[in-house]
Amino acid sequence: MIAPFATRLAPPRAPGLKLIPIAALAAVLLLPAGGTPALSQADPVVAKVNGAEIRQSDIDLAEEDLGQQAQQMTAEAKREYLVGYVADIMLAAKMAEGKKVTDQREFKQRLAFIRNKLMMELMLQAEGKAAATDQAMRKVYDEAITQMAAEMEVRARHILVATEAEAKAVLAELKKGTDFAELAKLKSKDPGAAAEGGDLGYFAKDQMVPEFADAAFKLEKGQLSEPVKSQFGWHVIRVEDKRKKPAPEFEKVKEQLETFVARRAQAEIVAKLREGAKIERLDKR
């Protein structure tokens, strides 16, 4: 039941929260010791490049920078790749330093932009984390649960066929007493539901196509529908149960709540900053 709850918590996004690629940042700032000034036993040195240290924190940042590309590798292959990745950045950055890339106008422009963007991201991340208190999450949870209280769910079975004539034949067999689940396994063209005897489980009205949902929610428990046409074909539906949508437990949606509250706080900060700022558009007359 978490997915429908998550749909309610579509978090507002503050603009510009996409993280800066770590590789670009490391190269621009020309960090001579692998990019991590903090030294501790919890951040061990994993390699050296011409004497400069690569620490575990550098590997972690490189993995974040690569995203899905890194996740597709085996653990051993990924670690080898990440060490090489960071080493390449350090070597190329050192070469760029020797060629006085830092004196170039483009470098200075990009550095200023990246510096501002990084400060924004770190500030908003901290503010979002601070806003996501247990009290704030509980408040959002209670509001969402209140909205869910009046919503109904139906549990239904269906048999899907290609034509109206086939649907009428199926309905006639069911009225004679043929077992719905067995007939669904034999006749239904919905392979997923057919394997479960046509059982679709519990669903809310907005989770099904309108024609199917309208017919299902009008039926009482145990009733059969007349043939119903949708974009998928012709359905015969039987309602197994009706209930009020149960609320998910707080702990099961806590991560979603935390994300929502944090992003809402971030969006509010950016909105307030815009309201208090004088932004002039000189490209529009």
C-alpha cells in the first residue's frame, strides 16, 4: 500500500538541486591530495598517484558522480574502475595546472558558477535535513491519512477476451456455476491475472482504465458484470470485496515522508529568496 501513498507525496523540487559532477569539480579545483582535506582513520588511503593520496571518500564521490554506470559493475570491477577514474582526474588536473588552465577566463567563469552552485546545494541539503523532523513528518503523514480515509478499494477478478461474443459466452458459463478462477486460467488473455485465477487484488478507482473502474465500483460483493469494453478488449468482472483504503504504517513510508518534507522546505527557501530579490531581465524589452 506504499505506492499510492507515495503518489500523494509528490515532493516539490527546489530548482538547481542536481549535484555538480564530482569529476568536473575535482578537476576545476585542482585538488592535489585527491580532493579530501579531512584525514581520519574512517577515511583510509586506498591508493597514491605520484605520491598524492586517494582516499575512500574520493572513491565514494566518484561513485556518486558516475551514478548508474557504476552500479552496473561487479563490486571488484567497480572498485578498480573508480580508483582509475579518480587517478585519471588527478593526473589530468595536474597537467592542466602546468598549462596554466587556471589563468584562463573560461576557467574563472566556470569556477565562480560551480562555487555558487555548490554552496547552494550544500545549504539546501542542510536546511532540508534540519526541516525533516519527526514532528514535521508526522504532521504530513496525518494529513495524508485524513485524505485517504474516505477512499474505497475494490478487489475484483476479471476474464479478458477479444470480442463481445466471447465475453457473453464466458458470462453464460459463469452463470451456470463454472468456477471463475478456473475459467480465467483457461480463457483470459491477461496472462498475469489469468495465472492468479483472474484476481487483480485490491485497487483504487484511479488505478484502472475508466470503463473497467466504473463497472467494478458499481458492483456489489459477489456480483458479475455484463461484458465491459476497454482499450484492452472485453472484460467480465466479479467483485470479491470492497473496503476503505487502509493506511500504510508510518515507519513503512518514513523515507518518503522525509524526502517530501526536505524538498518542500528547500522549495520554500528558494521561493522566499526570489520574493525578496530584485531580478532584472535585461534581455527582454
